[in-house]
Amino acid sequence: MSDLTTVPKAVSGPSSLIDGRLNAGNSLNRSLRRGYERGMEDQLGALGLGLNAIIFWNSLRVPTAADDDPEL
């Protein structure tokens, strides 16, 4: 019976080529994901800025509207 712990070079060569391609793909995936996450952060920042502007505008308008309404 042959020793199964030794791996012939013909088998280990293509797997290292495949591993290199996988590493390159994973690196590309990480860089794309980072850009996507940065874009989401920018969108959330813009949403927060817009929400703050609406709240500020309402804080200016509500006291004026309350002064104009005699029932309040």
C-alpha cells in the first residue's frame, strides 16, 4: 500500500494556481465591498443632514404656527 500523506507535485501545482486566483478574487471582492460600504456611509450622512434640516425647519415653524392659532 502507498503512503497517502505524500502528495505528488502534479496534484499540488494546479491547486496553488487556483489558490492564487481565489486570493486575487477575494482581494477584488474586499475592495469592491469597501467602496460599496463607503457609498452607503455617504448616503446615510446625506440622509442625516436632510433629516436635521427638516427638524430645524419645523422647530422654527411650530412656534409661529402656534402663535397664529387662537385655539392652542
